[in-house]
Amino acid sequence: MSDDSGQTVAIGELVEYCHTQAGLLSGRVETMREEADELLTEIDEEMAELRTRLEDHATGVEGVDAPSTPAGPGDLDLEELEELERDVEEKQLLVEAKQARMQAFQDLAANYTDLAEELQSEFDDGGTALERVIHFEADHDAPAYFESRETLVEAAAAASDESSEGS
């Protein structure tokens, strides 16, 4: 049960690593959820503003006796409304993208948890378990999910690069 550097790899450490990765992913999902909630609040506020403006304009159109006058403060500014509508649509697209990203993070967190259980129940050799984790991370493109943390697959690739350079 040793890696290329002669250090012993314990299955328990790999299980803990998987649980840590799952926890980090879950924490990131919570952060994204808060960001999505903020965007949804902004969308609600902008939709309320759009409704208010449209209602204000509709109440000003009731009578036909009023003479036509140049645009005033009560008149509808279509360009401004269209800009607000575009802003709302952009934020809705951002929310959808965040939701898709959150789902991907949640899926990977669940997969790490499943992997931890698999390591505990199916592996006796730490080296083989380490290989399983490395293959898992490569198959799931795990490094893309961890911006400020090196995954085992990255560490293995770096170690492989170093050993091939030293040869």
C-alpha cells in the first residue's frame, strides 16, 4: 500500500478525502444558491418595476378627452422598458446557468460520497483504492470543479511529469 514516493496510502485517508471533496462541492452549491437567490430577488424587483410602469401608463390612458401632449413624466419610455426587459432576460439566463452548474456540483458531490462508500466496502489495498480515486477524478473532470484546490488526479499527473523529467 504505497504510492510512487514510498508513502503508505490508507483507505481511510482516501475515504476522508472523498468526503472532504463532497463537502467542498456542497459548500460551493450553497454559495451558488445564495447568488441565484440574489439574482431572483433582482428579477422580482425589476419585474415589479415593469408592472408598475405599465400599470401607471394604463391608468393614464383611460380618458379620450385629454388633448395630446408631448411625452411627459407619465408617458411610457419604450426604450427604457425594453432595456429593463433585456436585463431581466439576461438575469434569468444567468439563474438557469447557475442552476445547471449547481446540479453538476451536487451530482459530483454525490458521486464522491458513493466513491467513499465503495472504497470502504470494496477495497483492501490503498494503492488500488488510490488508482480508483484518480480514475474517478479523471472520468468526472474533477479539477474543473476545484479552482483553488489540487485534486489527486492533478497531483498524480504532476508527479508523473516530474518523474518523466527526472529520467
